[in-house]
Amino acid sequence: MKKRIGIIGFGEMGKRHAKEINEATGGLVELAGVYEPHDLNYRKGCEWIEAEPKRYDSLPKMIAKAKLDGIIIASPNTFHLDNLNALEGREFTILIEKPLDVDVDKISAIARFAAKYKGGIIVDHVMRYAPIVRRAKQIIDDGLLGKVCSFHFIQRHAGGALFHTFRRSLKGGGGQMLEKATHDLDVMLFLTNATPRRVASIGKQQVYGGNKPNNLHCTHCAEKIYCISATHAGKDENADIKDVSTNNDLCPFAREVDVFDNETSLIELDNNIFGTYSHCYFTETKYSREYEIIGSKGTMTISFSGNPDGKLMYFPRGKSGEIQEYKFNYSGKIHYFGGKYIGLHFYDVMCGREKPFSTVNQAFVAEMLACAAMEAQKKKTFVNVEDIIPGDLKKTYNSIYATSGAIAQ
């Protein structure tokens, strides 16, 4: 079955989705239209996918004229709720970028929208779909770790790429705990199958931010030759991946930069599970994600950026001769080859063969944890996640993961 989709936002993520879904389905998904207000984004997106989809000058026109089966919302985070509201009463299958939006109120509004929407909504928590994560989930589900006890997740970034985009401000992106960490927090909850209860967190602006004009771009900066954070400086963490972004050279030292570049959280989940999450955006090591999950019968480590790609290892407790190792090759693919599988899933949901695997409610839980971590940074103490959740959504929050209700003592 051929399906027709439209894309809202044809910049960094919109054109990626267009290409990945086309390749994953062998052309069974036709890009019937895009709504992209910026000429440069549209031209560069067309160049990247080597096609010129019809461009609409408004979202209502695309909805009315393009005869769509599905829509991808790939606009900047702060416009997600507005774009969803324009789809009220429709039944398109929707793939929405994460995070759902930029603050508790707007994220909660999306959770309410999803509860009433008749079509399927998939959240682009693409790491759930990556083969390396699915293998990790199978190891846990098979009982090889025994009872999951604790976890340690870490990200390291060089070059501060996210601080060159709209993500450098809370207003535009919501902060890196929402924008970037929710990939990892969602995987954490997917693997542990437990609900977050409380979090303590420390976050600082230690490198980025400053007094430069908000409209300053690296391209036009007199200091670009000397600035180690300028986008020309060869620090692109995805240099081996064919990619474009027309808005990736905003100065990371501008006045509006107000998101933290170094954060660490201590997290407690249901069922006596606890652990840490940390990320830093100015390390001079190779970009990396490293996970460790410790169980009563063994430990599992996941190195997402190994040599050359990913490696998962299982260490059974007291049985050093039975260590298991799995290697994963995803050179040239973003999100650890998860994009192909979420593209196929999006197609299958449009065809009515599957229900959404990464849901709005699951994203809501991860993002409430992220928002609670940011609240804990302000209060300098533990924050109970449930305390920041609107009353009408507390039941939803507590119903998503299997161990919900088994509050850690």
C-alpha cells in the first residue's frame, strides 16, 4: 500500500525523516507536501533528499489539499503543540519529534490532546528502535540480569553543536534535559519498566552563554578564525553522516543562551531501582553515550560510540567465563540505525498493521522526569516527580509502566 505524508518543518529533522522513511519502505511512502516557512530550509532540504516536494505556504492548505495519510511534526520544539492543535478532529497517523514541547504546561496539553485523538501518534524516541537497545531489552526480559538494581547513563559531546541552534535557549528548545536527555531517559524507562519517583540534580552554565548579540552567526563573526566553538572548526560530531542544517551556526556565546551545558541527576524509580544520568557539551573526547545497568545476577554495559560502532556486553555475576559480547555496525546512520525501524513502524501504523510503539504517554513520563530534574536544580533538593504533574494526569503518569505503584521505600 502506498501512503502519502506531509512534513511540518523541513529543516534538520524533517528532511532526515523524509529520506529515512523513503529508503526504509522502498518508496512506498510518498512525500506529498511540506510546510516550511523558510526558503533556505526548503531549498537545502530538497537538495539533501534529491527531490522537490510540493511546498505549501500554510499548514491548513497542506492539510486540505495534499490528501495525506500521515503527518510528521518536525518543527522547532516550541511549536509542537500549536501544530498538533491544527490537526484536531483529523485521523492522520502522526509522528512527532521529541520532546513533546518545552514546558510542563504545553507537554501536559499534548498528553490531553493524545487521549482524545482518533489517529495513532508516534513519538520519535528513535533509540527504542535501535537494534542495540532492543537486544539490551531482550537480555533484561530474559532474566539474565536478575532484578534490575541500578543504572548509570552518561553522554559526552564535543563542539557544543546544540548550542548553535534554537536549542540554546529555554524558550526555543526547553533545555537539554528535555531536548537531548529524554532520548536516554526514555531508554532508561523502557529497559527498567519502572516509573520515576524522585530526582535530585545539579546543572550549570560553565562554557556557553555570554554577551554576544543574539543574531550573530559564526559565518559573520570576526572571531571565527580563533574560536574553537565556531562551526567551521571541524568539531561536527556527525561529520561522517550526510547532513545539512541551515541554522546551525548561531553564536553559542550570545545573550539569550540560558540552558545548562553540564548536568548530573540522581534518579529513583519504582521497585527500589536508582541511578544517575549525566551529560556535558564541552568535553574534548569523542562524542559518546555509555550505559551501565546493574542487576542482582549480572551487569550489562552499552557503548554506543565504540570502535567503529556500538558494543553491548553482559557480565554474569560470578561467571567470568560466560561473558557475552554483541557488536553493532551503524556507520553513517544517525540514532544507531533506529531511524530505519521507526520509519517502517510509521508506515505500518498508517497501514493499520501496528499500534504506536513509542507513545505520547511514555514520552510524557520521561519528560516529566526531565522537568522535575530542572525543578530540582532550582530548589537544590530532591523533587517528587508526581508533585509537578497536573492533577488530571497523575493517573496517566502512574499507569504507563508495569511496576507503577510499587513505590520505593
